[in-house]
Amino acid sequence: ASPQPLLSVQALEGWYGESHVLHGMTFDVASGEVVSLLGRNGAGKTTTLRAIIGVLGKRRGSVTCAGVETIGMPARSIARLGVGYVPEERGIFAGLSVQENLTLPPKLRPGGMDLEQIYRLFPNLKERARSPGTKLSGGEQQMLAIARILRTGSKLILLDEPTEGLAPVIVERIAEVIQRLKADGYTIILVEQNLRFAQSIAGRFVVVEQGRVVDAISNESGCRLHQLHAYLGV
Ligand code: ATP
């Protein structure tokens, strides 16, 4: 038998108020995998991440993390299981310095990276330690957002469009960071529109349409970019 997945999403339903958005999302993620959720705008990718971390108002079905059922748990308990979320809008404190952002809650928990480890992974954040968030480039903000989550000791990291609006050279830098995390045993679920980037780091694509999984594509045999593009309607 294959080992227990780190994350198992089964028949997940989700709503915004009366609006039924997730219709039986089902997929597993093994420990150490990098999986990219792929699909058109509005397919339900962000909503899936929000349902996993427990901030979607209404959800039903099953989401287990290391075998623990999280449906019905408050978001902070799910976070304590080691699930970290970096939202598309990044969620950093713009008025505070890099270092302050890294020492505020969510704070260092067992297994989390200390400042030294963070600065080794993100040398440019070290250089900018005293700069206010408002002075950071988009790429630096994204790195700071990821760094804040790494402080918490989460080993399952959900990234929502981490490369959005970033210059190609910074996108490459983010890819390197994710590869590093993968090598260190982190598990990553990624929502991404930049297919070239996703293809450079994901082991597998899960294709989402109208709130359900319609396909899964392994990236191991080098799937073709045009095949993935077809799923995005571009
Ligand atoms: P995108 O790339 O546009 O974020 P997505 O696949 O992540 O696409 P979701 O953001 O999960 O899609 O949206 C799924 C559906 O839920 C869409 O129809 C969207 O309009 C709807 N939706 C998203 N956020 C809300 C909200 N806060 N309230 C009501 N409906 C929402």
C-alpha cells in the first residue's frame, strides 16, 4: 500500500454564502511533493486553499492532514497542524520593517526557521532588514511573505500565485527558493498562472474546473506546455 498522504482532500464542497463554489474537490498530496493547481480564473483554486486552511465560511467533505480530519476545526488549530498559507495579496505589514515583520506573529514555533536561517535563504531580506515593507519590491514582498510562514514551522505550504506581477529574474529566484524548500522536505501546493514557472518546480498538476478536479498530469515525463495551456484556455 502507498504511504498515507500528507494532505488528503476528499469530496470537498465549499460555499461563499449561498454560492456553491467547490463541487467535490478530490486530490491527495504526498509528503515532499510540489503540486500545482491549474485552471481558469474562477475555477475554484483559491477557494480550495481557503477551504484547506479553514477560513472558508462553509465547507463539507473531508480534508485530512497527516491523517487528522480538519473539517470542523477552527483555522488556528489547522495552522498548528503545520499548514501555512501565503495569500495572493501577501499579507505583510507594509508599515513595519522586514525584521519587524519576521518577529511578529505568526511567531516562531518549534521547527520554524530562525532569523539566521531565513536570512541565509533570502540574503536580500537581510540587506533590507531595516527597510519598511512599503519600500520593498514586489519580489521582496513575496519573499517576506514566504519567510513569515517559514517562521511558523509549517511544513505544508500553500502558495497563491507567488509570481504574480514579478519580473522574470525574480520569478527565477522564487523558483530556486521553492526547489530549496522541496529539497529540505517541505510539501508545497501552488496556485499558479505562470506555467513555465509551475512546470519548472511542480512534480504534478491538478487541473480544476468549476470546483472539481478534472485531470491530473505528472510532470515527470516532461508534459508539454501547450497541453497545460489548453486547460487555461490560453
Ligand atoms: P482566480 O485565479 O480568479 O483567483 P480561482 O480558480 O482561484 O481563480 P476562486 O477565487 O477560487 O477561483 O473563485 C471561485 C468562484 O468563487 C468564482 O466564481 C468567484 O467569483 C467566487 N468567489 C471568489 N471569492 C468570493 C467571495 N469572497 N465571495 C463570493 N464569491 C467568491
